Amino acid sequence: MLKAADIMTKDVATIRGSATVAEAVKLMRARDWRALIVDRRHEQDAYGIVSESDITYKVIAYGKNPHAIRVYEIMSKPCITINPDLAVEYVARLFAEYHLHRAPVIQGELLGIISLTDILAHSNFLEQSGTALLEQELQAEIKRARIICADTGIRSRECAAAWDAVEEMQAEISHQRAHKPPKTAFEEYCEEYPEASEAKMYDM
């Protein structure tokens, strides 16, 4: 499954919040960027973002002087950030929920930026839906759980944990489809191995 890190744009620039909008526009034009990440003032500070929309709607539309307006006056801060390991499908959900066009990808430090264009250009939703991909992963997880249980014993903690992972994935698929299967994979396994139900009784 594609992650944010797989499709993000690594060519990203930061700008100081104290910079003028004119400086921001100059930087954006030089590299054909549509947004700039506003750098943190210190390590505990949050990142911000200033986009072409901010400049158009808040400066140009009101005839304001870009040499007099500072980036911090029109930026969005704190901005929603994306974990590089987040699946593209969930990135798209965040964008939909918060009406985002782009967001920085951050894990300790700024790694890149991801946009609607990146999602549309690189995700393989036309070839295969996210649910279909999860189904493939589910089958692999079921196979893995069976192997673990065969190796460590049906009543082992490892066996129970493996089936927990299967059930969590199956629940996510059911949630996406708004349909609960008549039997979970673990229930089917218990029909083959009734003693497997005891695997759920281990102490954490």
C-alpha cells in the first residue's frame, strides 16, 4: 500500500514568518511552488503554511501592499501535518475532512510536502481500491496467523496476538464497506480448532 512518503514532493522550501509576502512570491515563482512551509521559531513551535490561495485571497484581492504584509499575517498555523508512514487513502481522508489542498510531511523534521495533485497522480485507485488492497493484506495476515499458531501452539500468546491483528484488519474492512461478515476469520479458525478460543483468554 502506498504511503505519504512514496508520493510526496521532496523539493520543498521554508520561509520565515517575518518575511514579506513579496519575498514569498519571489521564492514561489523561482521554483514554481504553490505553497511554502513557514519555519518554526524554535523546536517546540509548530510549522505553518502559506499558499498561493492565501496570497490571492488575503493580499491581492484587497489591493494590499505585498512589501508591507508579513507572511505570519496571512499564513495558516499550526498547519495539519502528515506522517510519512500514513497510507495514501488516509491522507486523502484527512484532506477531505479538513478541505486541504496540501500539507507538509513531517516526522521530527520537514521531509516534504504532499498535495492533491500528488495523490491524484501517484495513487493507484483506478487499478485497485483501498478495500481490495486491504483484502489482500488480510489474506496474508490470516496465512501468517495460521503459521504462527502452528509454530507456537494454538493457546500461545503469539497465536492470540496474531489473530488480534487479523480481527483488527477485518474490522477496518467491514467499516469501509459498512458491512459485517457473517463470520470472522478467527471464528472460522475456531471451527477447525475449537481449543483456539482459549487463545483469547491470555493475560496481558
